[in-house]
Amino acid sequence: MRKKSCFLPAALGGERMEFDSRVGKLSAYVAGNGPPLLLIHSINAVASAAEVRPLYEHYSAHRTVVALDLPGYGYSERIDREYSPRLMTDALHAMVDRIRTRIAAGPLDALALSLSAEFLARAASEAPTAFRSLAFVSPTGLSGARPLRGSTGSTRALPGAHALLRGFGLGRVLFRLLTRPAVIRYFLRRTWGRAQIDERLRRYSVLTARQPGAEYAPLYFLTGGLFSRDIDRLYEQLTHPVWMCHGTRGDFAEYRQESLVRSRSNWRFSVFASGALPFFELPGQFTTAYDDFLAEQPVRAEAGPSALRRSSLRFAADRSDRPSPGVHELQDQRRQNQLHR
């Protein structure tokens, strides 16, 4: 039996925009004015743009902040297809192209959580001039016993695992078990490394798991298909300024392969007395450290008069990108307060 779907409110404030891309329909939240900052949520069974809420709200005071729903999550298309590092990287390329044509043409700053740091590293290696700086929060790929220097584009997919789960219907059962409210709380506690978690994020995680097609992307995550076997080579080859940070508690605190990049002059490092998402627990310390890193970077060129326009005007200009103008937004505004109470 399928899990009953329920209404999904907006994960964040500001404007939610949709557009067609080479990887299907993508959705993103936009707020603020100023130089663009792209925020990318993690990958897990219940991932969403709600994971970047503290950063989105903080930086929209003086920047144009864009928080993308990756394919298979949020309001982006959740269809039955292969979900791979290639697909996720192409989604980032599409989002960056959108930002550079609608907001500012110059290189932008981007921050990614956990596994999405791998997609951001690949996107930056393929389109180096599109990015001014990269920030990786609790990135994957640096915690194993051995470096990951596989062939280009190879993944860590378990042979036959995804086909087995889909072929016998086990995947849907497994997904339902992993997205029970009590199990979601359990994994968030492991992420935080303590019993106290962000309850707004937990509530949203429960809702996003109940959407049609919610299991498709997570099953590729669970069977290893979204993890890159060549990621350490990519990390080592990056020439952009990179800020890597992580916490000291929970499941994402050990980085045995950090030495691969520790000595590189373009990398900076911060460690916080927190779980894997330090900006929820220590927002002031996190943003100060990130701001210090950004201050070291060359000042980007002014984007011109269009940069002063409100983001909603910029993105709403092409109404063909939004098949039902205003419908989602009106529903979100009326009903998202119920989630946040």
C-alpha cells in the first residue's frame, strides 16, 4: 500500500520559482538582494531545502540567496528514473546558468551540505569560471579508510542492489520504514549527535517523505548510486577557494582522508563543537567563520542595475517557466504557518 500523500508547504520564505531544465522541472527558493549565494541541501531519505533555513534567512538580509530543490526532492520533479551524480551535477549547472542569466553574470559563491558537496565539486571542476568560492559543510568522500580515486564518473553503487529493491517491491517498504516519524527523529539525533534537534526540520522531514515519488531518489542514495568513487581526485584538483567545515559530534565528525586536501593553499578549515549542521546550533560562530573566508576572496564585479531589482521580479519575468502562476505560492502562504507553529 502506498503511503498517503499530504500537502507540502514551502520549506522557506521568499519566492518559490520553477523552471524547465535538461534534467526536468527544478524548483528553488529566492530571497534578498545583492550578490548571489547558492545553497544546496544534503541527500538522504527526507532531504529538503529546509536544511539550509538558518543560512537562507541570515544571508538574505544582504544577498540574493537561492536554495535549490535537487531532483527527486521538494518541489522539483520526483519521477521514476535513475538518480546519479551526473543528474545532480547537471541540476546544479542548470541552476547556476539560471542565476547568471537572471541575477548576476559573474562567478558566484555556493555552499553545499554533506553528499551534495560532491555534486558541487564536480560542477565547479566542469565549469570553473561559474564559481567564485565553494563551501562544503560536513562533506562526504573524506571519511573512508582509503582515498576514492576511481575512474571518472564511477559511483559506489552496490551491484544489483537497486534492482533487487525495486524488483520485489522491497524499496517502498524500506522507505516507509525509514521515514516513520520516530525513525526520522532517530536519524536527526545522529546528525546532531544529541537528543535535542531542530523540531521544525523534523516536522518538515515527515511531510516531504509523504509526497508522491518521494522514494525514487532516496533508493539510489541508499544503494550507493549517488556517491562518487572518484570524488577525492575531484577534491584534490579543485583550484577554487574552498572552505570545509564540520562538527565534533554525531555520525559526521571523523575525516580520515582530510589530509588529502589539508595542505592545499586554496582550502580553509573550521571545526565546530556541534553536530553535522553547525549553523543550526552555532549560527553566529558559523556565519562569522564563513564571512571571514568570503572576505578573503576577490570582490566580484557589480552585476549592473538589474542586480538592484527584487529577485521575485527577475524570476517571474518568464511566466512560461511556471505552469500554474501563483497557485503554489498562494497555497504555501496560507498553509505553511500550520507547520511552523
